[in-house]
Amino acid sequence: MQSALIGLNVPLQRRFLTGVFSTSRSYSSDVKKYECTSPELKKELDECYQRLDLSFENTKEAFKSKSNTELVRALVVLRLCGVQTLVNQNQMILSTMRRVLGKNLFKKTLKNTFYGHFVAGETEEEVRPVVGKLRNYGVKSILDYSVEADISSQEATDKTVKGTSEATVKPAAMTPVVDAKLLETTRERYTVHQEFGDRRQGVASARTYFYEGEEQCDKNRDIFKESINAVASATGNEGFVAVKVTALGRPQLLLKLSEAIVQTQNFFKALTGGMTLQEGRLTAQEFTKRLNDLGVKTDSDAVKKFFNEVDFDSDGIVDLHGWNHILDDHVKLGQLFQVLNIKTGALEPLIQNLSNEEEQEFRNMVRRTLDVAEYAISKGVRIMVDAEQTYLQPAISKITIEMMKKYNKTRGNVFNTYQAYLKQTLQNMEADMQVARREGWHFGAKLVRGAYMEQERARAEAIGYEDPVNVDFQATTKMYESCLTRIADEVDRRGRTNVSVMVASHNEDTVRFAVNLMKERCIAPSERVMCMAQLYGMCDQVSFSLGQAGFSVYKYLPYGPVEEVLPYLSRRALENGSVLKKANKERDLLWKELKRRISNGEFKARNSSS
């Protein structure tokens, strides 16, 4: 199945990059020709494409935004990130510096080094000029309030274990249909395991929230709303804000919801003969026949009620995409997932023993999430819901898809995130696009490689379920390219105003693929169908080259008080250390530009950031 999924649109995958650093491409004879929607858009696309150096080696253009001081700082910071001993001990070093230098000098030192390079400022007022400067060079902004709890691994584990729900997902009613071993493996996968209680372990590039009570979740909601205010003020209506659902409620309730979703998928896949998510649809006649084959009396009221409940869009067909009342304030989580007991023919709740307090906590989580979304939309700001670990993701994606149904009727206000390093990404994305197409709302996606690979693999091996991660880097690259190609196909099918994607990648080959895909499909940058994004302080040779050529590109701008963003800085050091061990291109380009300025006499003259 995986090879079949990756094999979609093979001609586009196999022909890419003859001479990886060349702007020209060789096309096979079977490439379909695509027409631009207007001569003006074709002209725009051609001019942008011609201006862009796809080698990303034009240092004069790539670092035009940097003053000499910023250039030297970037070079020093990235070189230090390449020293593995310093990277591994970064938390101890920062702690020692804070103790030795004192608060004020420590803050000043960081602002002139690591903080200044990776963080846009402490407050909205400090961030605003950074946003303006980026805009001058064609780069837009995504603000991200990057304050994190600086707690020990033991404290993180204790918070996770303490927050474990007593509720259970009981799929016993499915056993005549679904293999008992599969049901048990699924249960274990979506259960809290103490050895993986600290969800930060093995994760260098993603912020993690731990549940500290409903009051703290309310505070997190307010922080997201403050970030929205900052985005609206600093960027106008072109900005995004990043949101994590685990900041807004108890993650263990997401675990229960995720298990219920996956166990239900197991049930429906068994009923449909193992079809994929997007293929698994049964007519009333087929559904009835399958139940009759299992010995269920299909003339009962329970069976009729069950069919009506799982025929989510009242089209006479049962499919796997439902439970679209999850955002409704009056619906209890314990009542939402009803499954037919094959033995008795009665309907039973799948999630059992949820306390009234837990039901209220889940509704609070949903309310906070909707509150953030509606506040963002009222300010003209769009939100991207971050992906998290696979054992939390089914619930997060379900909530996000329902938000897209609710808020993406006229434009892409909400984006779901898809991690290309996972084996099921294309299949899951395909299912979501199918629902969006059928129901007529805008499909918005952020596509990333992924942040949790090391932890996901270790957890799968320890607990005993299939590794969800692609076998190697090349397979992830193919998955990313297949997802991008599939999104472009959907654009061709549904039109330019109904589908959009944020290509969030620091990989130059991936960005080149996206740019060439835009050229092939005649997608102009101003249509905002396909945008790019990188982190502030990373991959500037890509971001600014794209921006100055006229492509739609964003920088994630972390901001927050110096002392409170230290965990973020620690992760940036780890991430850069890992990347720069394998590829030194960015710092080599910085050194090349520094030498160019010195040799041309620009170093003394260039002291401003303009």
C-alpha cells in the first residue's frame, strides 16, 4: 500500500532536478500541460521564476536584509551550534551563564547572541519593526509566543501520569468483526506509558505543553489571543498564528478520543473488507448484508438508529468521516461514539466511565479552541493547528477538520498540519480532501517533515505496535513530494480558491520541488495557493531569495521574555546542531558573504540593518 501511495503522479516525482542546483528541469514527454488562469498571472509567475536563483547561493540577495553586525552574529551563532559538545550541554551552559553574569548582563548577552538570532523580541512592540523589516524584503510573518515551562523530566512524567483518565475505551462489542489482537494493540498504543511520560524526549523542534489544570489552559487560551492581537497589529490581514490543542486541555482526554476514533476505524475497515479511509463507504444495502452475514438482526430499531447516526451527511451511505457533532457544546464525549454490539444488536458507548468532570474538561477544551479560532477570524488572522504525536493526532485532526468545516466556508481560515515522515500521511490527507470536496469547504494544509521521529520509533518498539515512521529520509522526501503533488491535483480539480498549502520546510530540494511544481501547474505566487515558511534565524538563503523573487514566503517569528524562552533556544541549538553536522551550507554562505563585503569595501560602510 505504501509504495502504491507514494507512486501517485510518478512522472512528476521521477523527473525532478537534472543538476540539483540548476534552475532548468528536464521534463518527460508524458507531462501534462497546464494553462494559467490569465495572461497576467502567467507573466507574474514567469518573472518570479526567472528572478529566483534555485541554487540559493546568491549571498548578496540572500543576506541583503542583514547588517554587518547581524551577519557576524549569525555566523558565530551557527558555528557554535555546530560544536556538538556545546550543543549537548547547552542547558547547563545557559544556567551557569545566568548564575555568573546575573540577570541583566545575562539578558543583554543573550539578546546580542542566540536570542537575538532566533527570537524576534520580547513584546509585540519589539516584534513590530522586525515584521516591517522582513516585509521590506518580501517576507511575511507568523508570530509564535514561544514561552515554555522549564520543568525537569521527572516533573513532566509526573504531570502526565497524574493526568491519566480512569475512562476506558471498550471495543468488546467489535470482537466478532475485528481481530482481538488488533484491538489490544490499538489500546496499548493510545494508553499513557510512564516511560514516555515526558513528551519532550527525543523532540528538538516542537514545543510541548503539560497539563497543569483548567486555569492554566485558560491562560494559554488568553496567550494565543494576545498573539492574535500581535499578528493583527503587526502584519495586517496577511498573518498566521500557530496553535497547539494540547495547550488548551488535558492531553489524556485526547488520547481517549484518539483511541475511540482508531478503534472505530478498525471496525469500519473490517465491515468494508479492509478498504482505506477514503474508500470505505457502504450503501444501506451493503451495510445490511454485511451485518446479516455476521448474524445481526438488521430490522431492529438499534440497527436503524446506528445507520442513521453513521450516515453523517444523509446521503444513504455510511463512511468513516463522521462524528461531526464533536464541536457541539451540548454533546457529551461519552455519547458521541456509539458502536453496534454485533452479539446483542444493541448500541453501546465506546468510551465508558468518563466522569462528569472529564466531560466538562473536554467541553472546556473545545470551547477554548473555538474561542481562539473565532477571535482570530474576527481579526482577519488565520490559524494553523500544529501536529503532535501520532497517539494524540487522530483527536487533534478530528477537531481541526470539524473547525475547517465550520470556518472555511469562504476562505482558508483554519489549516491542519500533516507530517510527511509518517507512512499514513498521504492516505489521511486524501481522506480529508475528499470530505472537503464533498461538503464544499476550503481545504487548508500545512505540510512539514515532522518533529517526533525519534520518540515515535522508540515508543512503537517498546510498546509493540508498527513503526509509524517512513523507513528513511528518501521515503519521507517522496511522501512530501507526493502530498504536494496531490494538493496541486486537488487545486486543478476544485479551483484556486478552494485549496491552499503552506510548505513549511528548511530542505532546499523540497522548496525547489514546490517552486517547480508551481511553474508546471501555472500557480502564481499572488494566488496564495502555495506558500513557503521557515523559522526565524534558519534557512535565510531560502526565505529571502524566495521573498525578493516575489514568491509568497513566511518566517515563524518566536517572541517572548528572554528568561521564559530559554527552552525554545535550547531546542533551536539542538536542531541546528543536528542539521549542521550534516550540512554546513548556510554558515558557509554567511562566511562567503562576509568575505564578499570585506573584499568589496562594503563591510565598513554597511552598519545599519537597512
